[in-house]
Amino acid sequence: MRETTTVVRSVCACALVLGMQWACGNGGGIFAPNGGEPGTPPAASVNGTWSGGNAALHLVWHLTQDGGQVNGISQARGGDGWNGAGGHVVGKVDGSTFAFNETHAIGTMTIAGCSAEFEGSLQVSGATPPATPPPGRYYPGGPPPTSLPANLQPAFILSMSGYVRGQACGRPFSGVVTMLKN
């Protein structure tokens, strides 16, 4: 009986020490992987190619991310006919928010003497679309399938959406844009 009590106490002591190590960051998720403060969510990843916008502004970004810092190149197209390539995007990711500035210098736009600048704050989020089977024939007498085979499941979609403002060719712009990761 005495050996059993000693073993139980040893197991409890080990569990207590391991639990304390985990809570202090030596083995668990209290400290964010991005080196943030305890309890801070890790920075969202915006690394990669993104495209989207709205009816008045279409953007394509090729972004690289180092921790929370983001840099990239951009293309922009306005609903009123201007285009710009060779733009630059700089920004910072804090949790799931991407705050950015984008510039297109004179000479990078299709209209002579034109430049563009945009700034905004976008919320990064993701979702998997519902997996509904395509319409069509099913086996006679059997129920329609309720899900797709694994090889036809829709992929996870990462998006950013938020308010953007700025100007292009001297004309102001403001509105909500949505970008999808390609």
C-alpha cells in the first residue's frame, strides 16, 4: 500500500510540473508563435498572390510576409479605365487585421502623369464552401448523395475584406473591397 501511495504522489507531482511548464510556455499554446504577448493570436498569413476588389477598383497583389511585416508588388485597374502595374504594397499584420498602403508612381500607370495611392485595413478570414453534390441523376430507388467524394471536396478559401480609400489619377476612391487568395 505504501508503494502505491508513493507512485500516485510521484505521478501527481510529474503531472503538476508538466502542467506548469505548459502554462508557462514551455510546451503549449499560451505564447503566440509570432512572439506576441500571452494570449495574443498568431498573425494571419497573407503571404502569396491575392486578387479582388469591387466594381470601381480591381487589385492583384504578390505579397511576402516576415512575421507581421508585409511587402509586395501590385497591379491595379480602375473601373473608369486606368491601369497600373509596378505598384508597391507595404503593411503590417496584427492578429487577423492587415493594414496596408499601396502606391503606383507616375510612369507606372496607363494614363500619362497619373499616380495612385490607396490605404486600408482588411480583415483576414477563411472558410470552406459547403460540399453539395452536383445536380444530376442518382441511382434509382436510392437517396441522393449528401456529400461529395473526398477528391471533389471544395478547397479552403482565404479572403480579406475591408474599407479602402485613396486616389487614382486625381480622383478620390473609397469603398469596401474583398480579396481572395489565389
